[in-house]
Amino acid sequence: MLNPVKTAVLVSGGGTNLQALIDAAAAGSLKSAALSLVVADKETAYALERAKRAGIPATVVVRKGATQEAFEEKLSALLEENGIELIVFAGFMCILSGAFTEKYENRIINVHPSLIPSFCGKGFYGLKVHEAALSYGVKVTGATVHFVNEIPDGGKIIMQSAVEVEEGDTPEILQRRVMERAEWKILPASLEKVAADLLRKRQ
């Protein structure tokens, strides 16, 4: 088999989706992708600790106080230095410019906690997505993995998984169910699919 695709996971917080990827790699279900680097945009991200425990090189490129251009230049240089071919946003809260996303066209994937095109786009992140779903009264929600382009949550859909909304759900309860039943399953599966496609193109 060809060398697995060197993958960077970009994070901002606790890293539960990163953990799902680490667990999938440990279980042997990530055959086409190698988790080669974790990058956080803040030093306090607990995801860095998860990376350290899993033996994945991890570093910080601070977004706060930097211009968009300076932040993206530093991030680009780091990815190039490490030979990164594929990028996963796993709770990464920074929006990157079209210039950056074009450079990695169809090589950046993101997981969003709703069934796009519902409850997505600018301002829809974290608990806000689940608050909106409950407020609207939907009976089914879920998660979507999609390619990243210059439009927030606007790239082509790779995979979706539906999750039922239950009586008495709070945003926190719904968030947990969507993570466990959808995000943590389709993110590793989507990474494997995209990486396998990239490997085929190498041949």
C-alpha cells in the first residue's frame, strides 16, 4: 500500500472529535490517513493534551492578536514543513480565507453538528446550533462532514448522519447525542474516504 496521507487536525477546544479520530486510528479503521500533526489556535486547548497522550506532534499557532494574513502564513508554513496533504477541522473555530482554502481545495474537511443546509453558516457553532434546532422544533437533526471553502459550512457534502430529537432534550443533551451517534462516526469515516481517494490519485 502507498504511504498513508499525512493529515493535520486543527482544533480550538476540548478535542472530542480529535479523540474520535485517535480512537479510529487505534482501532485500525484509518488505513489511508496518518494523524501526523495537531494544531491549536490557543494554548489552552485541551485537545493538545489528547494529542500528546496519543503521541501525535502538536503545536499552537495563536490566532488572537494576529492579522488573518499573518495567522494563515504561519499556519501554511507549518503545514508545508510537516508535509501535510490533508486537513481536518475538529472543532476549529477560525474562519480561513478563500486564498487559504483554494490552496487546499478538496483537502480540508470539517464536521458540523447539523444536517446542512439547516442551522449552518456564520454564527452557527457549538451549542448555538442545537439551541436553534430545538427552538425551531425539528424532530430530526444530525451531523454533516463537508469540504471547506471560503463560505462557512458551504463546501460540498461528504457524509451525513441523522439523529432524532427526543422529548425533554436540552441543547447540552442533544449536543452529546449528536456527537456520540453521528459526529464521532462520520468524521473518521469521511477522513478515510477522502484520504483513500487522494491515494488513488497518487497512483
